[in-house]
Amino acid sequence: MSQQIIEELLSKLSIEEKVKILVGIGDTTSSQLARVPGAAGQTHPIERLNIPGFVLADGPAGVRIENPACRATAFPVEVMLASTWNPELVEQVGKAMGEEARSCGVDVLLAPALNIHRHPLGGRNFEYFSEDPLLSGKIASAYVRGVQSAGIGACIKHFVGNEQETGRWGLDTFVSERALREIYLKPFEIAVKEAKPWSVMSAYNKLNGVHCSENEWLLTTVLREEWGFDGFVMTDWGAGEDVVRQINAGNDVIMPGGQDKLEQVLKAVREGKIPIETIDRAVTRVLSKLLGSAGYKSTPGKPDLEAHAKIAYEAAVEGMVLLKNEGALPIDRGKKIAFFGVGQILTVKGGMGSGHTHPPYVSTILDAARERSLAIDEELAKKYAEAVSTYKEELEIFYRDEPDKPSISEDVVGEADIYATAQRNDLAVIVVTRVSGEGWDLAPEDFYLRDDEKWLIDTVSEAYRKIGKPVVAILNIGTPIDVASWREKVDAILLAWQPGQEAGRAIIDTLLGLVNPSGKLPTTFPKTLGDVPSWTFGGEPAGSPKSVTYEEDIYVGYRYYDTFGKEPAYEFGYGLSYTTFSYSDLSIEQDSEQVKVKFRVTNTGKMPGKEVAQVYVKPPKGKIDKPQKELKAFKKTRLLQPGEHEDIVLTIGYKDMASFNGKEWVLEKGTYKIMVGSSSRRIHLEGEFKIHEEKTFRN
Ligand code: BGC
């Protein structure tokens, strides 16, 4: 929107009207002013100047509006989008979400969320991409580009250090500036620089003593002055303590707002506590983005939900990670299959809280198996249907709304029944599910299997494998769980995450080999919780701690496991395929700005497939402690036919290999190793390059 139009508007707006643009209307379900009842938030309209109320709606897995009139596509959760390692595909997902949001009259989609998987028990991990800042930042950039290509804004959140739910409102996150810069701020920096999101949401927590929403260093020095962000910042819903400090620090919009907040800001302006220039600056930032929004201009219409369902399916299929396969997969169509686990019916599409969705349908595993005419054990399926039928009302809510799982124990069938099914079927498939959500972190019991789940796996495994019949496990989960203690009892494990409304079809088609799994882990599966470097969700008082210290510093995820010699259950970047790939022809070139890495990936197996090639850099031993290796570039190949190859060229800027020493970014001199692999631990090609003189960088 042109500066001139905004200046004209500023000259016409009264102080009260300006403040109204910056403070939300409160609850959109009860407010008369709401344009889209049930959206997460809205600014006040200024009708006399034709400025609409701008509508903001969640969220990361699809548009969430709490209004039965607004059904929207449920896409895979963010951790699954990251598992695709496919920015082009994620951009399509973002575009589809943006179009749906626009057709509902939404101006800003409150997504994506960019916090880091610091601990497997993080309650909102499903809503975040990865433990790695580069993967998070690249996938987020694609997502933002997609959303904004629909003519509305994206909002990257929660800025920053919101890695846990326990005590989240007032929690003080203590973290070194180095870890902030290299790990926690990094994905935001990449997304701001590469995709120019219209807005940023400041987080609930404090950062090193100051509320994020009141933190001038964060919102002004780093975000705007260093990174060049030119959009507006909004609070998370109800975050922070003091609107005066918030607006003065560079937090332009107060959400969800309401009359009290409006009066507080107005009073502060009148008393001179917030300079009018600061208000003008914030209004300019808001209008310069939102007056251009297609959301408020669009007439409510029906987006192409069928086309979007296909995109949701593609994303789900590409985000499937095959963790183990000893010949059990793919399954031949004619085989008789016994499905175990209530998740075959209660298939989990996504997580709970503001990131949930209201899709028109959810394809469950059992429905999809029937749809594909598989020879399933119907007698067994009936038992599961009976077991969950007492929860009929909850089920409706479960699929359409909050997936608060009715807690049904996995002893639906007895031991004798299980043994009987082994006689009449060719293989068993066991579904293990987990649901998590905003507002609480998971407990150790959620990581380790429950007794009833262990019993089911033990019994099915004994009954089938004793007579030479394979057992497959499907993990329908949002964050890593224990696999190390039971994986020997099954022949294959498919990590299906929470795949959105196309869950069942995507899972069944992968089991059948109609599609070849090509997802890779965006986060480590540790062997035990004791192995995780960041054990704590904060100190005293237990349950609502006042602070958390990121003692592991930069050693998050694989950076810790690799540097300190801890063997994970499945490492970052890992994932199998039904075909095989070879890596060859590595060459490394250097110029004054960057390193260029070239290599070839060839499909050496019998099935078409895609591979995610990953480039890690191992630094020399220098003055600064560095992780053993770090992901610096990646590329998902196109679908390669057997025998076909793709030549890949990736560039890595020197600055992107540098470390933050407290003042500036430093790339020490020495010999750096380039490691090209199919995971962080499966390295197929190695080369090196030299840095002769130390290099330093700012911002
Ligand atoms: C969440 C945000 C969300 C907002 C609006 C908050 O509770 O933390 O992620 O966008 O609500 O629904």
C-alpha cells in the first residue's frame, strides 16, 4: 500500500481511531463487530474511512474458524510437513491454506509456528517443524510464500523461546545469545529474510527476564534493525503484562484486545506514555500490509476443496517416514490383514488447541483399507468398532473438532482372539496413537508405551511371528515416542505422524507401495528420555515453573547426540524407502562468498522413488566449540525411475557456516569437511574445503 495513502489516512484518523486499529475487538464470537465470527481475532473497523476490521485466524494445519459454516481442509501437522523436506510441496500447501483463509474473509493466517523441538515431550511439537533451524527456516519460508501468494498475510510465531507449554504464560526462558542466534532465532531469521511474512507473533514467555511482547531488543533491534522486517508484530493471545511497554517495544498489535486494553492504550497515549509517533509507526506498519489484503475484499466463496484434498494427500504421503522394514512392506494386495489398535478407527488427524482444524471428513485407516478393497479381517474390525461405539458422540467431535481422544484401552481383543486371527490372516498391522495439544506438555508415560499397548504388541508379535507371519506398526503420533524397547518385536515401522484429513488413504497407499515413502526425520527419536539433553521443563514450583534455562545451549537434537556420542534410536534425517539410492561424483568448488557442492543421486533399486540428499558440514577444531556436524543444505530429488539419476548442486554461504561469538558471526580458518548423506549418520560422500583466513560477519 502506498506510503502516500497511509499518510493521508494518518492525517484523518483521530487518536482513538488509531488505537482501535492496534487493539483487537476481543472475542469474535460475542462481538457485534466481528466480520468472521469464530476467527481467533480481529482489529476494529473504522467505517468512516473505509478501513475494515482485519481478521486473523489459526493455524498451522489448516484454517481454524470456530463456526460450523467454515469447514476447511486439514493438512498434515507441521512436523509432518517438515518430514517431506520438500519446500515446493509445502508452498502448495501454504497456497491452498491461504486460498481457503481468503475465501473465509481472513486477512492473516496465524501460521506457521517456528519454535524448535527442544524436547520430545513438548506439547506443541506437532505444530513446530524440527529440531534443526535450517530445515525449520526453509520449510517455513516455503509455507509463508505459499500463504502470501493467495494475497493474504502469514504470521510466523511464537517469537521466541516458546519451546514448552508448562508455565508458558509467565515462564522466563533463559538462553545464551549464541544459542538464540544459532538455534532459536535462526528459523525466524531465515523466514523473515527469504519470505517476508507480513507479521510476527511475539511469544507468551519472557526471554532472559523480559516478556517477548515487551522486549525491544527482540522486536526492534534484532527483528527490524538487523533483519529488515517491515511488517507488524502482534502479541500472542493475552500475552505480556503491560500494553504500554508492549507498544513502545515495537509490538504493534494487542490481541485479542478488548475494551480494557483499548482504554489502557488510549490513556497511555493521552498521558504521553506512548508517544503519538510510536502509535503512527505501528498504524503505518499495520495498514501498509493489511490494506493490501485480498481477505477482506473477497466475497465468501468456496475454494477448490477437492484440489486441496489432493494436496493434503500428497503432503501426507511425502511426510511418511519408514523407520524399519525387514521385508514386510510393501504389502501385496491379496494378503489378508488383521488390523489392531483403536487408532484404525480413531485415526488422529492432528493435534489439539489453536492448531486444530474442522475438516469436512477424516479418512481413517480402516475406511481407507476398505476403500482400497483390502482383504481385512472384518471379524476383528467389528470388535474394534464395538469397542469405540460407546464413544459415538465423542467420535463426532474427535474427527470434526478437538481430537481429545476418548481413552480406550488397547485390550479390545483377548489373547485367544489374537492367536485365532494369526491363523486366518497373512500379517498383522498395529496402530499406535498419541494426541497432544496446546496448553500442556506430555509426561514420560506418553513417551513410553502404556502397559496395554505393550501387551498388545507383545501378544500380536508372539502370535504372528512364531508362525512366520510379519507384524507392521504404524505410529500415528505428533512427537517422538519410545521405539527402542519394542522395535525388535515388529518387522516394519511406518511413522505416519498426524496426516490431516487424508490420513487413512495416505497410510494405506504407503503400506501397499502405491506410493514410495520418502519422508525423513526432522527430529531425533532418542532411545530413552534419559538421553535427551534438555530434560527439564523448568524448575520450581513444579507444574508452573517460573523459569527454564536452556542449559544444553546450542547442543539441541542431533547436535548433542553426535557431538557427545549418544546413539539415538533413529537419527535426524533418517528414513527408508522401498527402493535404494547411490551417491556419487562429489565435487566441491569455492568462491569468495560460498561453497558449491555437486553430486549425483541414482535410483539403484526396482521402484520409482524420491530421495532427500543432505549436506552436513563438519568444522575444524578451533577456538569456538562447535557441534560435530550441522545440516547446511538439502534437496529432495524428483521422482527417480529405477536407474535414473539427478545431478544436485547446492550452495552454502560462508556466513551460514559461521558461529556467533557473542558479538559477531565468525568462521574460523581451517579444513572443513563436507558430508553428503541420506541421514545425519548415513554419510555416503565426503570431501573438504579450506578457509585460509578467519572471516567475520554481522547480522
Ligand atoms: C496460541 C497461538 C494462537 C492464538 C490464537 C494462542 O493461544 O498460542 O498460537 O495463534 O492462541 O488462537
